[in-house]
Amino acid sequence: MVAYAKANPGKINRGSPGAGIISNLAPLMFERMAGIQTTHVPFNGDGRLCRPCSAQRSTFMYVDHLLAALCAERETASARVMDSKRLPQVPNAPTFKESGYDIDAYAWYTLVAPAGTPADAIAKLNRAVNQVLVREDFISRAQAMGMEPRGGTPDDLARYIKQEYDRWVPC
């Protein structure tokens, strides 16, 4: 795809549910790294992306884990995972890093408390959340929805948010 895109700038369509979110920013990062340019085609939500892929109107898209697995069942696509490891939902899809691109970009969700919440309350909530995140039943349900549970400390989260801010704001 990269060779074709370099020889045919702007001829590859890239679908996403809109500008300014990870499913648009991550492909832009990939395009810069690969030295290619695609045409952005915004869609109203991730679920609408599989149909154009099968009709070959959109040949490059960033979707969540669950949608990637669903699309892969119906398509003959060359998928890459923008995470640091292969995912159980799409086990045959290598990571971008395995393909030579230093990309680590995934949607993430977190639980936050209002400013001024007492430290002991935050510590108690953090322990409880981390205990849930490692339970097999929770992991199974989260993966079925296309999520990979990851825990940590409030300090880990603060560092991660700062890293992500510094990385994505310049985009």
C-alpha cells in the first residue's frame, strides 16, 4: 500500500469517524512516517466504515479492535495494529512496529475524580478499579467490546496524559 500511495498521491481513501480524534490522528502520523498522502473520507461513526471497505471505496481506515475483527471476518484486508502488542481480537494482524513503523496509538478510557478529592479516597478507588481490571470475567467482557483493560496508579495516569498531550497536540 505504501509503495502504491507514493506512486499515486491522494488516490487512496482513508475513512474515519471524523477529524481531531485518534482514529484520524493516528493515520495522519502513519502517513507522515511513511511519506504518503491519502484522501480523508469522514463517516458518521466507526460502524459505517466496514461497508465502504468491502465496496473498495475506502482502502485505509483506523478502527477499534472489535470492528477490526468484524471487518477482518468479511474482508481480505492487510491489517496492522496501532498498539504495542498484537491483540487477541485480531491475532494475525501484526503491529505497525512489526512492520517497521514506530506507531503506538490507541483509544483509551479512564476514570477520573473531581479536583480536590481527598488522596485517601482516590487511593481506595484506584485499588478497587485495579482489582476489577485483572478479573478474568471483566477482561473477557471488555475484550468482547473491543477493549484491552490496563490498570495503574494515579501518577501513571498523570504521566500518560502528559505524554499523550505532548505527542498529539502538535498534530
